[in-house]
Amino acid sequence: MSIDDNTNWPVNKARDYIPSAPTTAPPKKSGDAAVEQDILAKKPAPSKKQAKPKGISRRTVLKGAAATGAFVAGGGLIVAKNMFGASSGSSNTASSFNEQSFTSDPVGSKKSDAVDGRVLVVIQLAGGNDGLSMVVPASSGHYYDRRPNTAVSPEEVLALNNEIGLHPNLRRCYDLGNIAVVEGVGSIDGDLSHFGMEKWWERGDVTGKNNYRSGFLSRCIDPLDQGSPLTGLATGGQTPYFSASNASTLAIRNAGSLEYLSADDWELKQAYHEGLRGYGADNTGELESLVGNSWEKLLELGQLTGSATEDSKNQNLQDGGNLGDQLNFAADMIAADVGVRVVHAKLGGFDTHNGQEGRYNQLMNTLDASIAGFMQKAEAKGFADRVLVATVSEFGRRADENGDRGTDHGRASAMLVVGGKQGRLGQAPSLTALRNDSLATTVPFDVYLGSLASWLGVEPGSILPNEPKDIIDLARTV
């Protein structure tokens, strides 16, 4: 369940239980040492001496962290394994947080021909991505008539064939040689509001008429769960895509926040860690007990995860900014071999109602650099042949630009898929036969989501309410 959606534990209440982390150690000035020593002298002594962990593996630490709950470190929220899935009437024990509350939703089934070890990386383009600017119908005069100010010049388009091409700022992905576009993806119905359409996508409900409560990605990983320490990873913060998963999942808003939990010689931080280890010892409440009992494992997680992400980012990932950071952390966790099968990352800013051209150019540059950098690192780490990167977005934009040199909410859009089959997939929507000024959906989004699930190794009809047909084969042709 979402941490702030239909839960008895609002975000602010959960945060009330978390001690504030110290800020990064500043350069010392004259007298600083005395001040710091005074602070340390006044701190309460821990209830008992904590031994430094010995011989513990990253796999063990992640498994312990995933089993015990959630924490906030320097603003980075990590949520694990049905933290908020328990009913309000459950017994007053931390273990009750691991109960599955959405038992009416299907668990799903693994395909008989599933390829073990595949990893799906989903990048959410939040705000409603303009598919006509990402996958440009460069041969269509109708496109240029409808967009006199925002159309991508045909001379700049990266041609995929004699009809369409990619936005020029997707050059690095284009040069990878393993990119596909899926055109015409969208909802069958719906009001095209951000909240409503995001919820439909998150649950994999193309009509909005089903009662599924769990997230689509949760239903993807549950059939593949083998008791791994970490099966689902959300690098852009908590997401309803992973709601009510039986498999272990973690969501983190900022991987750099783990620095607050890493070991070093700064005494104030060591004092902070001692306080965390003793936190919750005198509390008996359910959430208090859960958080209090988590700190030791989470401190170990911070130390070991920090060592796992010490590799410098390649230039592409650096150019990708926050999304590059998300995918860099994801690559490290996949390479750590702790069982990650699905990653959710997020890039916002796609609600381009005005001044679209400049903003969209930057968004495409960020997306391009991040995906290319991730694939570069995947190649270096040895898992590039078993990973698929795919975009999702709650809706597209209208065919015509508006009076503010932007585009308004529309229905169908285009999706990018990197690492699988190359070429043009789906069916391009007509630029003349519009639906309420929008491109009509030619590929219902549950067909697209089902295609991703099928590539991953899950039977699409077992996890999607409308049992989509015409699944697209995304597997790379050898």
C-alpha cells in the first residue's frame, strides 16, 4: 500500500519516530573541537555497549533490513515488505506489519519458458510525456501543421525508418543500437487527470473498473520471489507500483542519504549512531517497536551499501543528474546479486503546458544520458544481456500545440524500450482521426505492461485484470 494512501499511518506520523541526522561535518574553526567535545560529554550513554559487526555480508544485511521495516536518513525514505499492509486490528507485534492485506488480488504465475535472472527497469516519465516529440513523425505534414512552434525539425530527427525518428537529444540511446519504440500506448477511457491516470497505470487497470489494490510491479515480482533479500527496488522514492508486495522491496529517495548511516571517525556521527541503536528500547507501540528494532541492521546496511556504491559514475550517468544517480544506485544493487528483479525510477517535469521546447530538450537529454550510462555500467558489471529498460507515463499530449507554445493533456503516447528487440512496435495513431483532439489509443496500456511482464517471465493474464491479448514480444533477437 502507498505510504500515504488509505493507511492508518500518515507520513508525518511515521517521521515523528525518526531522530534527526546530524548535518555533514563542517570545516573546523577555532573552538569547534571544544564545542563538539561539550556536546559529546552531555549525550546520554547508550544502554549497553554495541559490538562492531564482524563478517556480515551485504546479502545478510539487506535481508535483515528488508524484513524489519523502514527508516528515514537525511530525507531518504526506505520502505520494506508490506510495512503498511497490516490491518488496524492486528496484534501489537512488529511482525504484523508483514501481513498481506490485499489477499483478493492475484499472486500471478511464472511462465514455463521464463528466463531466470532477467531484470526489468521501469522509468516513470511523470507528468504526461509528449510521444510526438520523443518519437517524431518526421514525414507527416499534418504533424508540422499542428505544431508550428514546437515541432522537431525533420533535419534533426534521428531516423528509425523513412517515416519516424527519435528526438535529437536521444543520440546516445540511438547509438546503442538496441532501442525500440512502442507507439499508440494509452488508456481506453479516463478523465486524463494526473492522479486518476497514474492510479490506473500503477494498478495495471486500463479501464479503471477493476478492484485491484496492489501495484502492477508488485504482481510482477511476487511470482518470481525466491526469498531474496531484495526483489523490488524503487530509486525515486516510495511508489504505489510496488504496493502490497509479498516479496521484499525497498524504496529510497536519495541513495546519498545512506551516508548518515555509514561509519567514519566523526565523533558526533558515532554518537548519533549510538543513539539510534538504543532508540525504541523503552517503547512498546507497534510502529515504535518496528522502527526501534530496525536500527542495528539499517546501520549495517548503510555501511555496506555505501561500500557498494563507491564506484565513480561514468560521464553519462553524471550528465543524467538525479535520474543518473537513481540508475547508478540501481546498477550497483543489481550487480550486488541480492535478487533484484524489478527497478522503478522516476523523472518528473513532463507536464509541458507552456514553453515546451526548451524544457523538453533538457528532459530528453537527461533521459538519454541516464539510460545510456546505465547500459554502459550494466555492460561493465556483466548484466547487460539480461536487463530491459522501459518508460511509462500516465498519458500523452494533444496533437495540436496550445497558445503558450506547449501541449495539453492527451491520451496515447509512445514508449521507449532499451535492451530488447529493436525497431518500431505497436501501431502509430492517426494524426487526422483524433479522439477529442488527442491521439487515439491503438495499444491499450495493459497490453504494453503485459508485454513487459511477459519478457520478465510472468504470465500477463495472471496479473492483469483484463487479461490482455496481442502481447508484444520484446525479447532481443539473437
